[in-house]
Amino acid sequence: MHDKHLIVEEPCEGKPSRTVLKTSGIGDSLAEFNNCLPAFKQVHPEYKELGSHALQATLKRVDFAFNRFFKGLAKYPKFKSGRLYRGWTYPCSSGWKTHTTGEHGFLELSNLGKIRMRGRARTWGRPTTCTILWKNHKWHASITVNCDPVRDTSTGAIGLDFGCKTAVAMSNGTKVENPRFLAKTSEEVKKASKRLRRKQTPNRKKKILASKRWKQAKKIVSKLSSKVANQRDDWQHKIAAQIVSSNSLVATEELSLKGMTRKAKKGSKRKRQKAGLNRSLLDVGISAFKQKVKYKVEEAGGVYIEVKTTKIKPTQRCPKCWKTEPKDLSQRVHECKHCGFTTDRDVAAAMVCVLQAQGFGTNLSNRGASSSTSKTRKHTGAMAQLGARKRQKLLITDSGGAETSPSTK
């Protein structure tokens, strides 16, 4: 084993040496690293208490990071010291056990004992994995459960339009305002950050340790940031659950949040306005909001659809006559010049999304209007219909008028 798998003390410039694993490069790297673990634990016996499965899960994460690097999807993985490592994972049932039926109970970890669990799970089942995390100066346990989640819903259909002033505008006219959790606590965060900057900041290169007051101030800043994140997450879950409880079809527009929250261009005179708009969009958490709505709808057996924004243009299209008209961001009321329909801009966009998802966008004859895409888009039907048409063409005769079968051609 030692001729192929080596445990090397690798020197670092200006830093203490670190222990690394090196393989021969033959075969699967993950399998080779797993084979290194017995020799590694002989050199570092403190890792024996954690268990082989947890160490293998960590090596799997390292292998995943290197595979992403070799595929060009990420940068070269950085060495992470023990002070920055946030936890470990039990990939199977060995090394830990839960004593609960979904409401309170105890979590038993090997060599650590029983830890009290508080809370109630909406759906409980067979625990499969357990991850221990150090977050915001507290230890957390994330347990994955194999279960069949059940969620109640109805036969309704609704469209959603996300924004910064109005967080969610629905096709039925309901509007949910942006709670602005970050803006409400921004002054507290600024004051806490200012107190943190006045304390002695740690610097490992200069061998300057963090002062006790710096750690206390850092803890306050982390607590405020986590409070905002928890408030936003709880609010998103509640609104998403309300939407799914009465609608089995949810439609919204496909958004490029990366482009929407991009910084202002160089030389722009509206940098402060763009920065404020970006903060408002990020304070809503549109991407996480949509993910919560999507998985809740799928749990209930419903359908979640995202309409192509570049093709349908929900904010510029009228939900009654289906004709488009450009609008500025300052124009918050939809007033159609063709049919006279008037409503809120965001509500109109949500109505367009749900109508397009229901198929009204390409077939408006049932609603007394003609489709705007009927002239440009040719309906070809399903693959079975297309195949039937091709078979019919094979039976069409040439100018003589006599039919010929495909086998005689």
C-alpha cells in the first residue's frame, strides 16, 4: 500500500507544513484516496474516533471539487484548514442514530453521546444521512429522511410575477408587499460593523491574534445577518405554502437574476440607484422563493411552469387581446390601447403567465380573439401526427394520379 499511497508532510512558504495524501495516479482517484485512510489514521490517530464513512464522505467532496476543476466548471480547490472547516457528514446509518418519531427526541453520535432534538418535522421517515455544521457560533445537525411527503392542494391555477416593490403579484389580484427585512436591520448592521472595525482584527500572516472584544463584535454581526436570513426564509415558506394550498398549477416568468442584479456600467450616472435596486431584488430572494414554490407544487402533485420571457414578454402583453405594447418601468398601470383593459402592471404580467401556461397564448379562438402567433408559428402537431402525415405523403401519386405503396417505390 505504501508504494502507491503516500502520506507526505508538504512544506508551505511562510506557513506550517501540512499533511497531504498522494496517489500513484492509476485508476479511480476517489478509490485510491479511500485506500489511503488506514495508513493516514495510523499517522493521525485522532481521526479514528470520527469513523471511516465520515472520512470517505469528506474525500468524496474533495473528489467532486477536483472533477469540477478538470471540467472547467470551477477554480482549483483551495486547501481548507481546520479552523475554516465547518463540519462533517455521516453518509449512511453508521456512527449516528436518531431516537425520535418526528417530534423532539435525541440524536446519538458515536463518541459524543446523546444530544437533545427540539422541533417537529412535517413528514418523518427513515433517516439516511446526517451532516454536522458549525454555523453562526452554533452547532447544527441536518438530517436527511427518506419519506413520501404529502401536501394538500386544490384545482386552481395562478400566475406569479416577482418584483422588488411588490414581492409577489398574483393573477387573481392579490399582492404581497416586500417585507424588506434587510432594510429594517441595515442601521443595526452598520453600527455593529463599525464597532467590529474598531477592534483588533486578526492577521495570520503577521501572527496577530483576534482580541476577545473582536470575537464578541463579530458574533453580533453574524447574529444580525443570520436573523435577516431566517426571517426571509420563514416568510418565503409561509407565502409559498399559501399559494400551493389552493393552486395545483403555478406559472411564472423565466428571469435572469444574474443580469438583473448586475452592477451599473462604468461611467453611469445612476450607480446609486442601480445599487439600491439590486439590494431590493436580493432582499426578496426571488431565486430561493421560486425554488420553494416549485418543490412544494411538485410535492402536491401539481405543475410548475416558467414562461419564456423573451418570447412572450408578459410585462408588455395584454392578457385580454394578447397584443404587446412597450412600457417604461415608471408605468405601473397596464392600459391597453387596443381593447381598453386596465389593471395593475404586475397583475397583468401574472395573468399573461397563467394564460400562456394553460395554452391560451397559442389558441385564443375560444376567447373570441385571434392568436398573435398564428401567422408566424406553424402548428405541426405531435410526433405521432407528424409521422402519419409523412406516411400519407408516401401514398400520394405523381402527376398520373395512381397510388403507390411505400414498398413499391
